[in-house]
Amino acid sequence: MGGWLLPGLHVKRWLVLLGLGFITMGFGLGLVAFLPHGVGWWRAGVLTGVGGLAAIAVGAGGTLRSLSRAFNVPQSSMAEWLMTRQRAARGPKVVALGGGTGLPTLLRGLKTCTSNITAIVTVADDGGSSGRLRGSLGVLPPGDVRNCLVALADAEPQMRDLFQYRFEEGELSGHSFGNLFIAAMERTAGDFVSALGALSRVLAVRGAVFPVTLDSVALVAELEDGTRVEGESQIGHSQAPIRRVWLEPQMATPLVAALRAIEDADLIVIGPGSLYTSVIPNLLVAEVTDAIVGSAAPVVYVANVMTQPGETASYTAFDHLAALERHSRKGLVDVMVVNTERVPAEVLDRYRADGAEVVRVGQDEDRRARPRVRIVEERLLMPDTVVRHDPQKLAHAVLSVLFSGNSEWVKRHPFDSWALHERIRLQGRMR
């Protein structure tokens, strides 16, 4: 509290003026209400009260200007910004597991609805800048973690762009500034988790980002033809279908903070992202799967929009789900979210040239084989030349699961859940 008295905040003068305004207005009301009702006393009371109101107005305006400059929010939008922050702070606790480019897309949408987000990220990446830093410095691969931090950041656009900046020449060619910064922060902070905490404060991150494990793990795959492929960056280029994947060492130690977040979650979301190289690796840490199974929160799996050559060629959404459960636990997922929006023909032709197809839900027998898995089919695409989920649409589809089941969060927070449900419903009608 004493920090508000420090010089340079440009807030104290306005707060003092506000306080004096309320005191003066109260004194004026007292003159009118309690002293003899002569014209002179009445006039003095009214003038004193008006002076107090004027001081309150000037003080409130000055406070808003100072806060708008501090938070880089236009003064005209300050009330809406504060309301959004307050609503988000009362939002449900959502845990999202994944990696790659899919998880950050979901996080960008979720942070507009709740600040209580925990992203649990795979650390099996061994390619690109992350792989080089992992090999040369022995740090955990920072790339997927960096993308999630930036997705949840409230920092200025210039700061976000800085962390995503990738050098194109010299010895640093191929490295992103954010990866280098995280590697340096790990050395100065003492460990990877402390470095992420410090970086979260720098970027004003809503929520938290955790690696699924602090162990140095490698992802290994066995293909249908018996071939063994080592390394996350190589598995995606497999020529034969993937039979199974695993981590080495297989008994990776989970991050305790990640397990606690899962236990406390109101909603758990798996995906979207590359099935075998971004999503499943999180579930290969056995205690993570156990925590998800033991949680009372509904578990949602977000199916990819397109298949991926080398990983999921010709897969339906139910094929994705079957692979997920083979590597974790049958019955892990309660709800599967699938896109039904059509991909523009010219975009689809380009993807088909690379061997990718739209992920269909599956056959009727697939639905009958998993009667307890509820399918949510929504129009989830962003208008673009690249096929990707729209962050806002995806977040709304995922959060809507809370309102269609017997959610504990809805029971505990009836007003907040009603307000969130109305926002989702109204924004859906506006699309």
C-alpha cells in the first residue's frame, strides 16, 4: 500500500483531490441538513457541496488519465478495459495442454474470457532454434513455451514483436530473440520455472505457462513398418504411418505446479496441435494422465482442422481421439470439438497438393463405439489463406462445454457463469 505514496506515479494528487472533494461535499450536505434552515446557511451548503462535486470530477478525471497512460489504454476505453479485466479475473480455471502453433491459438481466445489459464507445454522439441539451444546450452527447448507466453501476454505489440523476432543473418541466424532471452533468464534466475515467472511479469501474462516436465526428454516413434524414428523434428517427416510414440527416458518427472493446476481446474482442454509431436507427448508423462483422469473437470479434445502428412494422413476426428487414448487412457475425453466450416476451394486445393485433407468427424460406428464422448460441431475457421482456428470462436466453443454439463464452476459462480454465457451467446449472434 505504501507504494502508492512513492513520487512519480502522478496519481497521489488526484486521489488527494478526490478525498477532499468527498469531504467538502459531505460538509456541504451537513450544512443543509443539520443547521438552521436560513437562506444563508442553505446557500453556503449548496455552494460547498457543488465545490466538492467539482473537486471529485476533476480528481476522477485526473486519476483516469494517469491510469490510462500507465496501462496504455485510451481514457475513453478505460471503464470497458477495467470491466473486462474484472470479468476475466472471475473466469473459470482452464488448463490447456499441447504445443506447436495450435495451443497459442486457443490461448489467445481464452484470455479474453478468463485470466485463470494454465498452459502445460511439451518440451520434446529438438528442431530449429529450440533444438540448437538445447544442444549447445543444455536448456529446455524454449520455442513452444515462448509462443504460449506471447499468446497470453498483455504487453505492448512492440514487446510481443520483439520476443517473436527471428534473426536472419550472422551467427544468430534462425534464432528468435525470445528463445535467447528465455535461455539467458534461466541462467540468471537459476531454473527454467523461475525464468518463466520473471518473463511472465515482463510480458504481463494472463495466467501461467509451465513445461510438462523439467527433464530432458526425447520423443521416439515406431512406424507401422517397424522403423524407429528418433526426435520430434524427424517424426513429422515419417514415410510410413505411426504406430506409437514414447518419451526417453520413459519415467519423466512431472512438474508439481502443473499437476496442481490440473487438480484445481474447472475445465481441461487437450489440443489443438500436431497429434503425435505436440499433443500426445504431454500425456506420455504418466502422472499427468492420472491427474486428468482424477480431476472432476470436463476434459475437451480439440480436433485439428486438417490432417498432417507424415503424422495423421487420412485420419478422421475419431482416429485422432483413438490415437490419443491409446497413448493415455481410454475414456480420458468427455467432449470432442470438431470444425464444420468449409475450407475455401482454392485454399483446399493448395493443401491437397501437399497431401493434407479436411478432418471429418468419422463414421456412425465410431460414434456408437464411444457413446459417452459428446461431439461439439461448430464453425471455427478464421478467414485466411492458411487454414487455422479462429481464437475467439474456438475459445467460445470450448467454454460452452461448461454450460451444457453439470459443471461445478457454474454451480459455484452462478452470476459470473451467466455473464460469460451471455457474452458468448451475443458474440456468436454478431458473427
